[in-house]
Amino acid sequence: MAELVGGRYRIRPGRLFDAAGAVSDALPLIIAATHPGAGDEGGEDAEVSTVAAVADIVDVLTEESLTAAYARIASAKRLAKGQHRDTPNDASNGTLGLVFARSIDGTVEQIVERLQALNAETPGGLWLDRLVINGVCALEYGIQFPGTSALMGWFPPTPDNGLPYQPGIYVILTMTVGGHGPATGAATWLLQHLQLFRRPTDIPELPKPDPADRKAIVVSGFQYNLAGDLKPVPDEYYRDRMVPEVPVQILSPGAKEPLAALRFVPWQDGGVIVLTGKFPLSGLLMFAGLKPNSWTVLRQPGDLQVSSVLPMDRGGFAQLLRVAGGRSNLRFHQPKEQFFLQKGGDEGTASPYIARLMLGLLTLRDQVYSEDEAGRLAFDRLFEAMHQSLSTCRENVTDLTRLWRDHLEAVTSGKVVERGGQAIRITESIDKPLRREVADFLISAVRVSKYNLQSLARLLGAEIGFLFQQPAACESGLARLGHSDPRLADYLRQTRGWSEELVLARNAIEHEGWVLPRVTYRTSPDAVVPEEPEIRGVPVTRFAERMLDRTCCFVEDLVAHLLMARFGGKITLATVPPAKRTASSPLRFTITLASGGLTPWALVYDDVTFLER
């Protein structure tokens, strides 16, 4: 690094001090400007206005060593630092704080948990900016603008920058792997900051890594509030939990096409206005009655304009539109479009079935198709068909189980039993509805595995059609698969045991004219007892419940395994122990680092039920 920065900066150990005489803790690395006018006196300590970055080095990263290093970095960032005369207005004058760890004791997830706790008790301007774990990953922040999905690099402002407004951006904490390695990535980021910190500069640029070679696992998101503090994004503000809102159109007199579209985004203790179009958002905000210079607008590609955080709620936004409409010739129109939010069932993400078979798998999909819109749409089409068939299966099993249990209770209690001498008459028959539910279940269950899941697996690069063929063809297919994916081959070999029973039961209905036997009855000294019909020697409710359970496990295991195979090797999956799953969304899988993360999950067949896994 010293060779790269040349004579513009000096790298040394020491402490920082400010104009008021406050002094930081001692740090092993201080990068301070040395060119004329910078104010560097050449000693071991450095005046804070000359310092571009500080770094701490730990041999073994633990929760305790992170806490100590975090405090040392915060002591440097706490010093008063104004805008230096040699720093251009569009440059970054902040003091970056990094920690380099040579090794780690424990998992990255434990370190992340501790980092989150430190952030929660520390003002945002004093946070550690990047934590580099040698050969493992970097914990770093990026920014995202409302209405966009791109994650961009971030150079945090100085805590005492004097700006009277806060940017309307999401600050995203990620675990990042790939590129040229975490240390090289940190060096590239640091050199970019040094180029901005003082100008002119002759600092070279390092080769930028291929974005496709980098993997970022999103940990959490933050927003600035009106006071400038970084706070966690509230759960209800996350994009996948918010009801979409129809934008407000800005129209000029007589125009048929809108000049721009407006959207209000709730934001901590205020709000942010997002405008898409060429109409200047700054012109509209002049009608908001805000203090002069208390707000700004950030422009992004694609005619996107985002306001700073405003002291405004939805009522204030509506008032802004009324005032602007009354004092100008602009019209504001919100189309009477409707979003049809169709109820897909009586369950939400608190249900393990919805959390794991829908939300969880779609989260893994996002990791694979984040940069491939066409691929994601192709996946979604097949996934939706599979999920619909699986939902039908679950409804069938619920209905046939309730049908049988209600009839069992009605008969054994005598409610539908009439006695006349030696004759016993059952006044209720469930044969027809029970047969219908059984047939519907068997057809839907086979559709999930043999058709829907097979198509999805083919999209993800695996051919499993042989699983449903004759024994010789199945064994031949398993042998071929064993060369490329032995774990999947072993899993499918054991899956064949129950899936063949399911297919044979379905075939008996569709091709052999088989129907579920009628319910029979026997008498006991106290009551009449119905005998449950059987499928292939197993009581019908037990057969259906087991086949549904096996099918749910098959879907979750296979889709997770095939998506994980496309992660690229730097990240993988781990299982969340049932006791640690959140009640609101009990996900089974979490994304982790392949090296330094949680114990990786591997595809292995077992007979544990879906709810017990």
C-alpha cells in the first residue's frame, strides 16, 4: 500500500488528535496526507484533518478482540474533523475505519451478531466501516436507493460534516466473498477513498474485480433518521412486505403523457420522495414549506431523483401536492389502478410450509438469479406451477382427514346410527367424497414430483426423469448421475422407495380403474366402529399424510440442493436449528460462507418428518 500511495500519503502507527486536544487510542495503521498544506508535521501522531483512514490489526478475531478493535476505531472517528481546504466539495473527507483479522476463532455469523450489537449501541458516524477476515470474507456496507436493486459502494460522511439533511439511502451490511479476495477488495476501496480525499492525486487504480465473481450475502439494512442516526430498517418497510403503491403522476395543462411519477416512501421518523422523470423534484419541494437548505435531491441514472429524509408523513405529502397544484399549473393524478392481492391460503410466513417451501426457496432463488431476469422468470413460472400443485395436495389431505375423523366421531358417538332389532343403519355415507379426495390427492401428488419438480430440476441442470421409469432404466440413470452428483444419486435411490408406491397408487386409479374400498363397519359392546379403507395395505389417512410429508421434504431438499450447486462455491447453505428459528418466519436454511461460516448442509436422505426437520 505504501508503494501505491507514493508521496501523497504517509502510513505509520500512532494516534490522532484534533484541534481541541482530544486524542485517540493508539492504532497500528494511520494513513495521513503529506502534500503541502496538509498540516502534517512528520511525527508519529497525526492531526485528524489530515487522516484519510485508520486500521487495526488482530491476530485472531473473536467477539472480544472485535469489541476492543471497534472501540479503538471509534476513538479515532470521534475526533472533531471539519472540511479541509485541500478537499474538494465533491470529495469524501471522512476517516475510514478498518479492521484486518489474520484468522478467526468461531464462525463469521458469531462475529456478525457481535458487530450488530456494537452498532446498536454506537452512533452511526462511529461505526467500523469494513472488517476484513483474511481468506474468508469482508463485512462491508453498500448503499441502495429506493426504487433500485443495485448495491453501490459507500464512503460514509464525517459525523460533524455540518450538513442539515440526511440522504434518503438504504445502508446495507453484507458479507462479501470473491473478487480478488477480501484484502484486495478493501485495498481497492481504500485507494478510491484516497483519490477523493485530496486532489490532485496520482494514486493508481487497482484492477476492479468481475462483479459476477463476487457474492454478497445481505445481513441487514439501515436508514438515516432526521437526526442523522443510522437505524435498522423496520420490518414493515422491507420491499417484500409492503403493498405496492400506485405512483402519483405529474401532468402539465392539456398533456396526455405525465411529466414524471412521484412516490412517497415512509422513512424512520420522516419520509423520502422518489421521482422518476425529467421534471425537477427540487422545483416541487419548493412548495413544501421546508427551511431553506434543509433538504437536497440526489439524481441517479434513469431519470431517478431521490430526496433527502424529510420531516414529512403521508399527510404532509398530500398537503405538498395540494399546495403545489394550487400555486402552479401542474396537476397531480393518482390513477385508479388496483393491485389484486389474491389470498393464496389461510397461512402466512409463520407457517413452516409457507416459510420453507415458498419464502425460503425463493430467497435462495434470488441468490442465483440476482443478475438474470430472464432466468428468474423462467424459474418462477415452473415454481409457481409446482407450488400450486403442492398446495392442492395439502388441501386434499386436510379435507380427507377431516372427512374421515368427522365420520368416525359421528358413528362411534351414535349420531348417525339407527338400530332396529338386529338391523343397524348408518345414515351418513362418506364413500363418494372420500374417494374423490383420495383420487385428487394422488393425481396432484404425482404431478408435483413427476412433472412439476422434474421440470424445475431440468431448468437447474439435473435430469431426474429416470426416477419414475422401470427399475432397470432407473438404475441406469442413477449410475450416470452418480458420476456428476453422487449425493443426489444416493438421495434419489432412497426416494424411489416411497415415490414408486405413490405412482403405483395413482396408476391404479387412472389406468386400472381402481377405487378406494367402501367404508365397512363392525360392532362392539358399546358402539359401532367404522373401519378405515386402505391404500396398498395402509389406512388411507396415514398413507396420504406420509406421502404428503415425503413430497414436501423432496421439494425442499431437491430445490435447495440444486440452487446451492449454482451458488459458485464461495457461499453455501446451513440449517437453522428449530429452536433458533423465528416464530414469524421459521426458515430451515440460511446462506453462509463456504469457508469460515456455519457448518454446511449436505443433501442426505432421512425419514424425519417435515415439521421435525
